[in-house]
Amino acid sequence: MVTRHLVPLVSVSFALWAGAHPPDKTALNTVRLGTFSHRTDSHETAAILSWNIDRGKNLSGIEAAIEQNKPEICIFQEVDLDARRTGEKDVAQELAQRFGMNYAFAPEFQELSQSTAGGAAYHGQAILTTLPIRSSRILRFEHQTGFWKPHPFLISGLPMLQRREGGRIAQVAELDNGGRTLVIYNLHLESKWYEHLRVMQLEEVLADAQRYPAETPLIIAGDFNTFTPHSAVIGRLESAGYHSSFGDRRIRTHALIGALDWVFVKGPITAQDAQVLRTVHASDHFPISLKVKL
């Protein structure tokens, strides 16, 4: 009996030994939605806040930034759900409820080191908006790195190792702007591996976006992890007809690294008054504030 069970036990990830919940593929592919706004009027312009919020660890600082900038649309990356490090909060829901916005949360990873007695923990992207959300879906990239995966020789329960199930995604949301559709792609491109991987992930986004007619306003925004001064990711977006809210400028959006975060638009939509809010210190990224004219 001992010999029969030896091989399966050795192959089990140390994540389970550390008390992590086993991967839940259904939860990883389910968008959570909530409605706290009942506005149905059309917006000619909309204020946007695009931001990697570092899991929502400084929730009061994030709330202060939303209160000050009063966005109609928030495009957030690194949003926690039921994680120990953020007090088991549903960060997207709490923010949406407080500010009277609708929300959609798309899980990127199950965080194996952050589960609690109450259940599994997740980390992903969220869109909060005063506009009705017609639908939201997950575009999980086919091109991924195996860097985050659990490994039998790594203790997945250690937070510093960040062992995860899942993979990088684009969250896609279709908003109803007074009967007109506004489409948002909320990206978190891979931070590990080479620039070529990020370009391949972007290609999946561009291919998906071709389903929408030319008269549909499109926003592609988020944390692109563009570490190099002349990132091929930015050049590829420009060649596909998307326009940066910063024009030709590269503006540092991370406290230490550089220009990682972007907002691009295409179609009957223009970006105005884009700025990086360097006085906001609620994350290791600075938020991007702008208005779009629809």
C-alpha cells in the first residue's frame, strides 16, 4: 500500500501542503458582475482612471484618488479577491459599491499563497463604470510563460514565490453608452520573459478586436509592462491604427521602472487631457487620468 501511493504524493504541488485550495478552473474563467449604478444616459465625454492598483493594498488611497478624479470609467489591474494580503476583501465590489458604479471582475490568477480558511484567493482585472455593462468576458492568452506555475520543488504557499494557477488575460467589456457600444480591453501583459511574448499577447488582442465594426469606439488600456525605451508593443498598436492618449510621449508611470502603463483608442473616440498623477502614492504604479470624447 505504501509503494502504491508514493508516486502520487511526490507529484502533488507543495501548494496543497501549505494549505492552498486546489485550482478551480470554473472560478478562473468566470467574470463576477455587480450593479450599483442605474444611469442610462448617453455620455459625450467620459473621465477615465487607468491604474495598476497593486492588489488594492492601500484601499483608502485608491478611494481618495477616485473621489478626487470622479471617473465614469475605472480600468484597474492587479485587483484582489478574497486574498489574505488585502484582508479577504472583494476589492472591485467594495470600490464599486462605495462610488455607485457597476463593475466586472475577471480573474487572471488563483493566488496559491493567499488562500484562507474561507476559500481560494484570486487576482485579476476590473472595470468599474457608471455606464451599464452589457457584457464582460475573459480573453486568456494562448501565449504564456510558465514562470508563475506551481512546482513540486517550490513551496507554493510562500507569498514571496507568488505561485499561481491561471495566466495573463485581457478583460473585455462592452458598455452601453445611451444605446451605443463602447468596448474596453483591459490588459495586463506578461512582466516575465522577453518582449516578444508581450507582442504575441497583444496580437491576440488585436485579432479579437477585429470582430467589432469600424464605427465602434475601442479602448485598449492597462499595464503593458513595456520595459524597453522603444517597445515593439507600442509600435504594433500604432501600426494597427490605435492612438496613444499621450501622443508621441513616453511618460513614467511606475515609481522606479518607467513607462509601463498606457491608454490607446481607435474609432470614433479621441483622448484628451491625459496625465500621470504622480502625487498619488497608493500603488507602485501611478494612475493615468484622461477624458475621452465619444
